[in-house]
Amino acid sequence: MSTCVDHVPRVLVLGSSGFIGSRVVASLAGSGGAQVVALSRKPVARLRNNNATIATADISVPGSLIPFLRDTDVVIHAASYVGSDPRLAYAINEAGAAHVVEQCREAGVARLIYVSTCSVYGSGPHRGILESEVDYQPASVASASRAVAEQLVLGYGGEVVRPNLVFGAGDRWFVPGLLKLMNVAGGWPGDGSALVSLIGVEALGRLLSGLALAPPQPGQAFHAAYPEPVPVSVLLQSVARVCGVEYPRFLGDDERAGSALRAAGFSGHQIDLVTKDHWYSSERLWRISGREPETFRSALGEFASSYEASR
């Protein structure tokens, strides 16, 4: 990377039309501190409002990124598959990451940041753990393939960012999943005392853009969450109020609820994520990204506006 004081870094964002990638583009472009190239298989017109250069390519196709990597300082890889199809998980997460690393090496781009997930650790309980304290024990096809992607990126000397549970406008998984879980179970498994790591997608975009503009952290992994864990009972109160549903009764260890959830397609890992402690130390990323730490309570307005519009 150039050491010229006036050098404005060129940042290529992969998966730029996605839930997280679009927020990274907006934060980088809004900062004025980077030239942003927003790359996606299916670019969306709204990214033009962020003064980003829009490009089309597919990470699963070898060599497709090369035309866009010239003079690039940082690549943020936010293009991942989160479903259950093992073929797509391999093609996008594993082979895709391998293609990204290979092309970065070929083009001489040393800085690569990969957006992963705390689910590479598998089911907890996890209580305030550091990034180096838990081994990979993924419990799903998608998480296993993202663990492979992580190892490829870290082996290249890249950086990995692991959010846990992410909320915000455009969320198709987290809050919709909570609502479905409550409906299927007829309440909430457990007693609501579990502590979980959360982050709003806008805050996550700011953290990632801050990391990209900070000095390189080769071979490092970071948790991305509000530093203060959130009790599930507080989360559910917010969901019930914003989504206009009744606050659920707590079912304790009622096995009938577990059976109903499994019959509805929820995995044991998915249930554990929101009924057992899953919170992670995240202070390092806030500090390195140069961002003032936020809390879920400070983001309640963002949380509300994210879901009220879709009611």
C-alpha cells in the first residue's frame, strides 16, 4: 500500500448488494476516506447514491475479479452463502474464497478482510470468549464452509471479522426467525436469561469500514458485536413491541416445545443460539476501527425503524 500522505485507498467490496456489504459500501463512501468499488453478481442501482463505482463479477468464477483488482489497496469479502445446500456452500464459500485469495495474490493485493460468523465455533455456551480461545466446531454446512474460507484468508495473511447475530432493515433471518420460533413453540424455550452478542447492520458496516481504513492487522480475527451482551428477555421485549406481537411466555425445559421446533425445521444449533449464552469479547475491533463503542440500548431507535417499516 502506498505510504503517500495524500493517498486515498481504493477498497473493493465483494457482495456489495447484500445485507452487510451494502452497509460497508455506504459507510466507506460516506467517510470520504476511500475510493469504493462495489462489486456483486447482481449490482443494485441504489449503490450509485453512495458515489461508488459499480461492477459485476462472480467470485465463484476463477479470474473474474482480476480486471477490478488493479491499484486496489483493500478487498472486503462480504459475499457468503448462508443456506443448507452443500453444493452452493462449497461453490460460494470455499471455492469462492479460494478464488478471491488466488486473485489477490496474483494482483499483488496484500490486504484482504473476510466477513465470517461466530457460528464457526458451533454451539455454546460461550461466555465472553476471545477470538483465540475456541476452536472451530461448526454445526451447519454453511458454517463449516465459512470456517474453511476463514482458514484460507488467514493463511494468506488476511483478516477475519465474526459477527454473531445481526439485525437491521433487510434482515431475512434473525428477527423473522425469532418470530417463527415463538409461534411454533407457543412461547419461548428456556427462561430468557441467556446473554447474546448482537450488532445492528449499520454499526457493523461502520466497524468494517473503520477496519479497512486502519493499519493492517495481518492474520488477525475479530468479533463484531456491541461490547455489552443483551439478555434474551430484553431482546424479546423489543421484538414484541416493534413487531406488534404478544410478549412470549417462557416455557422452561418443556420438551414439547423442542419437539415442535425440530419438526418445524429448526436445528439444535439454531435453538441453542438464542436460548444459551452466546456472547463474545469485541473490544479489540471497536478500538482498532477507531469507533466509539455502542450498545443495543443506544441502537433501539435503529432497531425499531428497521422493522416497523415492514409491518
